[in-house]
Amino acid sequence: MQQSAVPELAHTHTRPIHWLATATAVAGVVALSSVVQPGSATAAQTAPGTTAGPAPAAAAPPGTTGIHFPLDCGPVKAVVVKKATGDLDGDGRPETVAVVHCDAPMGTPPDGVYVLTRPADGGKPRLVATLVQPKERLTVTDFTVRARAVSATLLGYSSDSVPSCCPDTKTPATWRWNGNAFLRSTPAGAHSV
């Protein structure tokens, strides 16, 4: 067996102090990287001799707090069970779509679907459209906002004799803004029992 030409070094054995030094160095790099950030990236080219300004702040979507939804809930309150945001009308400001029902202690309360917007000046959010009325006795599932459209599956009842616990119809629906109102479309033959 041939002996190594390099003598065994004492620092090749790890000790707790080595682990502590490594952890301290890693923590320092992480802390420094959270403080030092690169500038914002923009897709626009700037002309020679000019500087790019900061990107415009994205408009905040309207919140649902403080909004009076047109539900008659009696002694219980209205509760937002689902919400999603997206720019439905193409104006560059997001709208919020909220699925709301009464906070009933039992049973299946019907849902209402409402569209909220915020004025261009950033003022108080307001309700601008009702997509589903609670009086329709529908439950909203598979709810999304994508590609300037609101999509949902509506669970309902084929007659008034069907108990509220057990919806027996299922209808996919999509709403799109046409410049004046939200138009609902349902694929042909989509109703199922």
C-alpha cells in the first residue's frame, strides 16, 4: 500500500463549528438576496438617451367587504362563499365575481352570483351586475374566471317538488361581456338530470 504524499489535514473532519459557520454564511446570503433585488423588467425598448419610468401599478381588484348584496337573508347574514377576479370588460382593471348565499344553519341556500367593479379613480367598489339570482334556486359549482369569461356549473331542480337537499339538474354556463351586458351561453344539450 502506498502512502499519500499529502499529510492528513485536521480540517477535513467536520465539527459542529463547521456546520455553524456554513449555516451562518447561507443565512447571510439569503438575507442579502432579499434586500438586493434587480430592477423591474419591461418588454418595451427605450430610445437611446432616455430612461424607462416605473411600470404602472396594477389596479387592485374590488373587495367584497362592505358590499350590500341583494339577498333577503332575514336574521342571518350573507356570506361570500367563492370569488374570483379578472378583467372581464377589457378596460385594464380587474373585476371581482362573487358567489354569495345566506349563512343558513341548515339546508342548501341558493347562490347569487354578482360582478363588482371599482371606478377608475380607485374609489369604493360597487355591484354592477347579477349573473345568477338567488330566486332561481341554483347552487354554483366549478366556478372560474378566465379569458374574460365567467364559467360555472349550475345545480338546480326540475320542479318545485324536488327537495332542496338534492338538486337533479346540472347545467354548465358561461357569461361574457358584450359591451353593454353580460350574456349567458349554455352548450346545446348541456342540461342533465
